Amino acid sequence: MLFTNVRSINGVGLPATATVLTARTQDVHTYQVGSPNAMQIADLDGQPGSEVLFTNVRSINGVGLPATATVLTIRTQDVHSYQVGSPNAMQIADLDGQPGSEVLFTNVRSINGVGLPATATVLTIRTQDVHSYQVGSPMRCRSQI
């Protein structure tokens, strides 16, 4: 079972913890997970068991602010944080066909119908890599084609 105190004020995450109770072993572990404003559970590394993804993606007038993704892998009791640029959106998708999903952070935006230069940042937990790509001036982002 997972217990968290993820909360935010005006979209700004406050320092949070995640407490995991493993009923089978009766173990309880508490982890510091940064200052997220959102949390998701997903299979990110392709190994048995899901990971917990904590993020603090925020924007002002559509402009993304610097963000961090923190991943808790309960199986290994590891917590890793990654700088993921200044996104205004996030999606979880299988982008490479390998086990485990990737996390896609984007800052796609437009003014008066004209796309502005954008970046896509891909977080791959399986390899613990973060790569950013300049993707031109798109009007929208779709992770599945």
C-alpha cells in the first residue's frame, strides 16, 4: 500500500513523502519525494511491479517552468530525481517498443495560431536517461501515431 502527502498551494508542490507498507513482509519504508504537485503509478522500468512518478510540471500563461520528475521504485527501494526542462505538459507512453514506458515532457505552445519553437524531453527509467530534442514549431503533441 502507498500513502503520500502530495499537496500543492496554487499549483506549487510542497515537500512530500511516500510511505510504502508491504503486507507480505510487514515492512514500512518512508521516502522523501521532493515537492511534487502530481503523482502517477506506471510501469516505467519494464521490471515486475510499478514505479511511482512524482512531478511538479507547472506553467504561467502557457510557458513551462523548470520541472523535476522523481521516481520511486519500490522493488529496489530507490528514489531518483531528474531535471526535465521547462515543460507545460507530460505524457506517459511507450515510445521505443522496449519494456517499460517512457515519460514525455513537452513545451508546445502557440501565439495567434503560430507554433513556437518547442522541446521534447524523454525520460527513460529503464536506462536512467534524460534526452531533449528540438522539435521545430509544432501546434500540438501526440505521443501515439
